[in-house]
Amino acid sequence: MLGIDRKAARYVWTAAVVTVALMLLFVIRKTLFVFILAVLFAYLLSPLVNLLDRILPTSRTRTPALALAYVIFLGIVVFLGIEIGSTVADQATQLQKTFPEQVSGWMKTPSSSPMLNSIKQKVVERAQADVGTWSANLLSSLPQAGAKFLSIASDLVYVVIIPILSFFFLKEGRVIREHVVALVDAGPRRVLLDDVLADVHLLLAHYMRALVVLSVAAFAAYSIFFSAMSVPYGVLLAAVAAILEFIPMVGPLGAAVIILVVAGVAKAHVLVILVFLLAYRLFQDYILSPHLMGAGVELHPLLVLFGVFAGAEVAGIPGTFLSVPVLALVRILYLRIRRSRLGAQVVAAENASTPTPVV
């Protein structure tokens, strides 16, 4: 009719729908990231909620366990904020005041290496030449400071929204999963979707558990070592390392650079600190991290680096944070679809080889 090919029209319509869906996802990317963080936060609290749900008296809903889990989590956050946060804030203030003077003293101190002296001289000349440019940029950016502050203040609202969304995900997660599975007709596709959702559940649970344990382990190891070696700003540096553990590979590398720079300017034992950082990184990458991540998050380091840099280009810091779970999710989908197709081929081959009974 009218010279229109129905098959080509269906392809064009499908491509248009997919394009519009991708554009819509790009437009709502900020809201989507908030919901993803809420899901990850729900997986973070899920073990505690399940434990409390088993301990508390039998109830028709998980609301009592959820409420008690949130109270416990809030108590832990307040306790850590009082015990550790105050020390981190004091050391950050002290570093902000003394670090420029220490850098200036380090620059002026002559070194036995002519190359190091030349590098110092070039850094000083470049810094002096850029002072005027930095001052002009600072003055020109003052009128925009108010708008920037309002933008940051609006983002802080998500600190309250994310736990609320996580509460509903924890409470209605099983119902949501049943509704998603029910969207597919009974058969191989529903079985495949159910298996994929089960794998994704285990993946996110292992990933969040691993991130938290790796962050806590890094903070404990770094703070103990820095305290034993009397490294200045030890708690602050340990906190920075713990936070950057949430960014795969690039985060720990950035933390190591920050620690070495601060230790070098503060005239600490840089070589000993470097040996410790290398030893701890070997322990974490080859012993602790593989044990925590599980089989579902096993990715080649080159693939992780590609995901981190690609995620940074696409979505900035959120992209780097989500790069590993997204790549692991793609790997799960590929393996499940491949396994399903191989299983279907084996069944077809067996049916073809089975002789037809003669009646």
C-alpha cells in the first residue's frame, strides 16, 4: 500500500522508539542516578535488615526491621562523625593553613640533585606567572558564587531523598521483582529474565559489600600505619584513601599520589610510605578484593580502566562510580543469553538425533 514496505516500516519504527528512549534516559540522567544510588544504598542496608527481620518477632511486614535498621545506621553515622569526623575536620583545617608554607619551604630548600632544583625553579616561576590569572578568574567568578551555592544546596536534598527511596525499595523489592517477571509470558524468556535478575541481585549485593569492606579496611590499615609512623595528617589521609576506594583503580592511585605529596612536603618517611602503599595494594588486589567481589564481578583490569575513563567522559564522577557494576551487568547478560542459546541448541540437537518411534 502506497509503496511502503511493512517490514522496513517496523524496523524504522523500532529504531525511532529506541532513539527516543535513549534521549529520554539522557534527559532524566540525574534522576536516574539518584534512583540507582537509592538501590545501591538499599543493598548496603539489606544484610542488616534481613538479620533484624529474622531476630524480631514474626510480623507481616518488614517495617519494624527497616525502622530499626535505619536507627542503627543513623547512630553509626553520628558516632563516626563525632569520633572521626571532628579529627578529620581539625586536620583538614590545619593542613589548609600550614601546607602552603610547607610547600614554599620545600621549594626554597636546595637539593643535592640539579634536576630536582630545576624542576622546583620551573614550578615556582609558573606559579608566580599564574597568580595574576588566578586572581582575575577569582574576581570574575564571585558574582556566580551565589548561584553555585544554591545549586550545591539543592543537591544536598538528595541526601534525604536517597534513604527514603531506599526504604521503599527494601520494603517492596520482592513485589517489584514479581511484577517485572510477570511482564514476560511464561516460558524460556521468563526463566531467562528470572535468572538474570537473580544474578544482578547477587552482583549488586557482592559489589556493595566489597566496596564498604574495602573502604573500611583501607581506612583502618592506613590510619594504623600513619599513626605508627607519626605521619602528619594521618587520619585525614586515611579518610581520603577510604573515600577514593569507591572509584575503581583510579581512586586508589589518586589517593596514593595525594599521600605521597603531603608526606614529601611534610618531610615524612616517603620511601617507607611508598613501600607500604605498594604492599597494601598487592594485598588488596590479589587477596582481599577477589575474595569479596565474587565471581560475578570478575573483570579484566584493562576493561575496568576502559570503563572508568569512558564513564568519566559520559557522566563524570557518577560514571566512574557506576562503570564497574555496569560492565559486570553487561557481562552477566552476555553469559546468560549465550548459555540460553547453547542450551536451546543442545536440546534441538538431541531432539533431532532421537529416532521417531514406529507405530
